[in-house]
Amino acid sequence: MRWLFAVLALPSLAWADAAAAKPAPQGPGVGDLLQMALSLVVVIGFILALTWILGRIRGAPRHASGSLSVLAEVAVGPKERVVLVKVGDSQALVGVGATGVSSLQLLAAPVKIEIAEAAGSFAEKLKGMMGR
């Protein structure tokens, strides 16, 4: 009967010896640091790509700075636009292209722009933006 207890206790003793011989856990290794750095690069790259995409959207609202603001614009080519700019109390029509900005005309009477309120859900607006 003693031999039965010895045989049954032998695997548990071997397991206890293996657990005792196991080194204590250390800090993060080189692989962990490399994985963390790669994840950080991916997240920063995603943020930069999203910023670039949002900057390229033509329908994005323009911010006014002081007495200078963009009222309207229309694309007349792949890289050319005609822009209506408000400068103080007057308005100017300028051409924007790959070669630079050129003044087209200083308007004597201001153009009244009616802003149509876009009705509909977010999904409809997104489909409209994606269709451009």
C-alpha cells in the first residue's frame, strides 16, 4: 500500500520541483516593447491619414478668420476653383489653381448667398458626400 502512495505522490513532487525551478517573471521583454511601438505607429498613422482625408473633403466647412472668410466655391477643373471671398464689407472673386491664386473681380454689390438647410438623416448626408 505504501508503494501506491509513493507512485501517486511522484507526479505532484515533479510538478512542485518544476514550479520551484521556474524563474520569477520579469518586466516586459523586447518583443513586448516592439509590439507596443508598432501599435503606437499604427495609431498615429491612422490619425494622420484621417486628418488628411478630412482636409481633402470639399464639403468641409471653412473657418472664418477675422474679417476674411470664404463664402462659396465651385470647382472648374481637377485642381482649379473659383472662390467667393468676403473681405470686410466687400466681396471678391478669386481663382485658385495649381499655379497660385489670381484675382478675378472685385464685386461692386455683394452677392446674397442662400444657405439651404440640408434635411435628412446622417446616412443620407454620408451617401451624398460619398457620391461626389
